[in-house]
Amino acid sequence: MAEATEITARLVAAHAAGQSATYRRWDWERDRWYADEHTVDPAGPLIIEGCGALSPRSARPSSVSVWIDGPAELRRARALARDGDVFAPYWRMWAAQEEAHLVAHSPRALADLSFDIA
């Protein structure tokens, strides 16, 4: 997640400056980055989601930042219902990374809008 936080900050800063930026997707089956790069067009809107996306470096150049939170068990149940059990083995690792991100970056405090789900 820390690497994704850095990638997000780079993409948002480039987009806000009117510059193209590239990123690569993660291959979950092979546990590595895909070789092909995807270009973010600065002329179009940019929406980045994920619990590691909001940090001080990504919040500064953003037009608007949103934090959506809820009880851990509800978030887990919804994510696994959406994505299936393929991600279940990663859940504990992600939860630990998410907690580290929350402590390091206080994303809720950075958000322009904040919502809690029930």
C-alpha cells in the first residue's frame, strides 16, 4: 500500500499540473507489476480510489478529496462480496497496511468530504 500511496501522489500531482503520467497495474496471480504502462490523460477527469490513495502529497493538488469509512467487518464483507474469495488471503495483510497508512497520513483529516457507512 505504501508504494500505491506514492504512485497516487505522483499521478495526482502530474494531472493537476496538466501533464501526462503513467502507471502499471498489479498482477495478483503472478505477484508482480504488469509490464504495460497506462497513461493518464490530463485533459480528462481523474478519480483514484483506495484506502491508501489519500495522503498529504495527494491531497494538496487534488480538486476534491473524499474519505469513506465504516466498521471493519462491514467493509470486509462488502469487499469480499464484490471481489470474491480471491482476495480473502490478503485481507489481514491489507488491514495491517491500512492501519499503518491511517497512522502515518491521517487521511480522514485531509478529506474535503467525509462519510461513514453503516
